[in-house]
Amino acid sequence: MLKKRKFWKRVGYFFAGLFILLLVLVIYVVQVSKVSPPEVKDKSSLQLQRVDHGGGFYTLKDSWFRKSKSGLYELYVEGDGFERGVINGKLTTELVKRQEDHFAEQITKMIPSSFYRQFLKYFIGWFNRNLDKNISQEYKEEIYGISESASEKYKYLGTNYQRILNYHAAHDIGHALQNLALVGCTSFGTWDARSQDSTMIIGRNFDFYVGDKFAEDKIVAFFNPKQGHKFMTITWGGFIGAVSGMNDKGLTVTINAAKSSYPLGSATPVSLVAREILQYAGNIREALAIARNRKMFVSESFLIASAADKKAVIIEKTPDDLDVYDPQKDFIVCTNHFQSKGLANSKKNIEQVKESASSYRYQRLMELLSANGPNTVQKTVNILRDQKGLNGADIGMGNEKAINQLIAHHSVVFEPQKLLVWVSTSPWQLGQYVSYDLNKIFALKGMKENREVTDSSLTVLADTFLLTPAYRQFEAFRKMKQTILDDGVINTDSLVASNPNFYHAWALAGDYAYKKEQYQKALYFYQQALKLEIATAKEKEQINKQIRKLNKKLTPAP
């Protein structure tokens, strides 16, 4: 009896000790996940108020914000770090709040469990516990300034500053945890004999998809900082990083994700490295110095085009290494794998080439560049809109192996030597590409009346694909796909008929039929999917796995 008491006493001590240990761990995680805003000497800009001129046009000092007839929002901001952030936030306050609403809604869809979302909150907080130590004082102050205009309803996720700061690492965390499950981007450039007038032309699709609403309120932002170069980016509410941009020295930056290892802690977000290059580099040498100086926790390619150098290179960077790919030609192509001597043969990169859609898109891009002759802005847009596979094969609408995957947040074309930029309008890269002249924008030195600032004479017309029955079929496909995600009812025959050459339509039909226990039908759909151009090795294996499960179910017991 005494032995039993001692046994249960020890068990009690064990669980009590375990509980205390877990409690200490929770307290530790909560404490280390707290991030204090930076010390700002002059906060007088918080007293500034925007002026509403009507028609969606706002000004604040010499900064301004408006919505173009194209559907794009346009923003011009001046000042030092904190002041820029405050003015940006006050001018775009509705978009800052709406973007966080969209982000939170998408997270809820992806992670329905409130318990797991709460866990994710502390995980991200712990993961990003040193994030602010890897960001410059200037950018911390700018983020702090914007955060003053953020919504109060998400304080349960952290302070306004902490949340907006963490959102700047969302691309990197998603990239790392999903290991490139987010669809990849495509970029390329031509110059000298490869361009019709010999000037440099850079094109890129930013295929970062976090739901349709995330891409609704795109901002073409022009920054005139007190330090560094004037520059423009395509961005969204509350975000100061750069994914596509050009500065007044004719230096452009676009980023393309590469395969990464799972990181152990945060470093400088990729978008803030790109932003620093735009603001402080006037040539490739200066861009490279900035990239070397920053520690990142994911792998990324930075396509840098420079008017000063009259060429483009790719800075390829991992958490541990950096190399530069210089094609030594008059064109450059970038998808989602490394090409430099130092990184092309790395284990992760070899896996990426073998298993992802990156190499296929690269080959298609090379095909189009070879077939099109000397490049122009219009030809660049045509390539960015291309939906075909190798040799012009029909691989279905929305295939990740296509240059145009019909999910782009934005598409953009730069002419660095002329300081001209073309930005796509909705939907994706199918709408008009409207043109901005950086010389003219920055010469405005503020704007007191609402007027269009695009150069209408340079507008690239919308894609005629929008007027075709095929586009209406694709809209029907997307609607049925969303119905499946929402656990609704669809007709599988209608689903595959809407996009018959797209393997994913057949795989979705198979998943739906499998869930409904229509096993023979599901098997047929999966088998049809395998006959088509499947984007990744992982997806092909998943379809084969489902077929093996179905064969077991459909095989009579002995």
C-alpha cells in the first residue's frame, strides 16, 4: 500500500513538474514574442491630418493619394522614415485596414481551427522574436508610422506595430514553411541587339497568391525619401517592402523565390532587402554590397537591371551563401531556380529543377524569346500573358508551368534607361498595362488637384482573351473550384469540361468524387489527369497515391 502511495506521489510530482515546465515555456514564448516599437525622437507628424478633396483624392503636406481610372491606387510620399510611415498610413488608412481584413480572412480559411490559429500566433511571435534586430532603424520607424493607422480590432494578435512588422516577414515564412507551395514567378530582360531600339526592357509576373481579395487594392507607390534615391514600387496597404520596383537611377529590382531549407529563426525579410537596394543602390556593385550585408532566412533571386551598367544580373542568395549570375549576353531569364556556378549544383537547387515547374517555364521563356525577334514593350507584355506550354502546347488555363498562370498579383514592365514603367490592371495581367514616367511623377513635387498621372499614349491594350468563350470557361472553372473549397455541390463533368486540358481540373474532380465515395468515377478522373501536363512531381505523386488507394478499395477481397 505504501509503495502504491509512493508511486502515485511520484506520478503527481512528475505531472506537476511537467505542468510548471509548460507554464514557464508559455510565459517565455509570450514574453520573447513581444516587440517594442522603436524610439522616435520627433513624433510631431502624428498630429498631421489628410485633406479630403473629394473623388477619392487626398493630400497631406506635399504627399498625395488617389485612385486612377485604371483601377490602380497611386501614392506619393515624402519625408524621413517615421514621417513617411505616418503619412503613408494616414493617406491609405482604409487600404491598410482592408488589407489586414483580407489577410485575416485568408488565414481563417487556411486554418479554420481557432486553437491552431492561436498556436500560430505564438509560433510566429517566437520565430520572429529577433526580427526587429535585423531591420534598420529607418525601416522600423517607417513601419511604426504606418502601424499607427492600423485597425484596433486585431490587437488580440499583437500590438499594431508588432502585427505590421510581422506581416513584412509573411512572404518569407510562407515560403519557408510551405517550401515553395506558393506558385513561382517569372522575370526576364533584353538589351542591346535583343531589344528593338537597343534599350533595356525588363518584364516580370509576380505570381504570389493569397486569395483574390489580397490583389484587389494594388498601390503604385512613389517614394521621395530624405536619404537615398527616389523610387517606385507596386505594393499594398501597410507594406513598405519591395517585390517589384525601379529607382530614379534606372535600377530595377524584382524577386523570385528559390527552394529553401527550413529556417531556425528570422532574419531580414527579402522584401526589405529589395527595398534597401532600390533606395540606396545606383548600380549593380552597390546593390550587391547591400545584398551581401543582409542576413536572410530564405533563398531568393534578385534580378537587378541597371541603366548605369547597361545590363542585368541575378543576385542569388541563400541564408548561407551568395553568388551572382551574369549571362554575359544581351538577355537574361529568371524563374525559380539558381543559375550561378556557385549555387546551380547545390542539392536544394537540383531538387527544385527536377521537381518544380521552374525549369519548364524557363524553357518556354527561352522559346518565346528566340521566336519573337528583337524585343519591344508590347512583345514583353505578350510573353508575360502567354498561357501555352512548350512548343505552344495547350496545357490548360492556370497551369503553373505556364508563364501566365492567371493568378498574378501584378505584372510589370520596366525601361530603366527611360525611367518608364508599365503596370498591369485587373484581372491579373489581362487588363491594360498603364505607363508611368518617373521623371514626370517626381517633377510634380506634390499635387494639389486630382488628375491622371499615367501617360495614356503609352498604354498597352487589354488582352483580347478577355472577350473569348475560353475566358468565360475559366471563370466558371474558378467558381466551381471555390465551391469545392467551401464544401459546396458541383457537377464534376461540368468541372472538367470547363478546363479540359488542365490536369488540376481532373484531379479536383477526382478528389470530389473520392469524397463522395464515387470510387470508380474518381479513378477515371485521376487517370485522365495523369495523361496531361502536371506542374510538379509532388502533385503527380499525390495523384498516383490516390489511384493506389482506389485500386485497393476497388479490388475484391479474396
